[in-house]
Amino acid sequence: AAAAAMVLAELSAVADAEVRGPAVEGCVLNVSFLLHRREERRFHGVVERFATGHRDRVELLLTGPLPCYSFTEGRV
């Protein structure tokens, strides 16, 4: 849980917004991040540095870019 809080803080600093997703079996954290395309390389760099520096404790799975459905109101 401590590693999840750390990665969330680091990635949130790069993103414009974040939304927690539903619980996923075997995962401590499921989050969608909204960011400008110009920040995509920086975001990936943060993910890679964190994953490399904490590989003994965490495994990160990064998907996207995806449509921003998690950041809309109402049903899509």
C-alpha cells in the first residue's frame, strides 16, 4: 500500500487529473490519469523510473492512451 501511495503521488504530479477505477483482483491500485499529449513522454518516464527503482516491491502495468471515458459524467 505504501508503494501504491508513492506511485500515485508521483504520477498525479504529472497528470491533470486522476480517477480511481474499480477494484481489480490482485491489484493494489487501479487508476486512470488524464494528461496532455505533450506530457506523455514525461509520464512514461516517471512510470519507468518508479518501476525500475521499486521492481523488488511493485509491478506496474501501463495501458493507453485510451479514450477519456473515466473523466466524463453520466453514462457513455
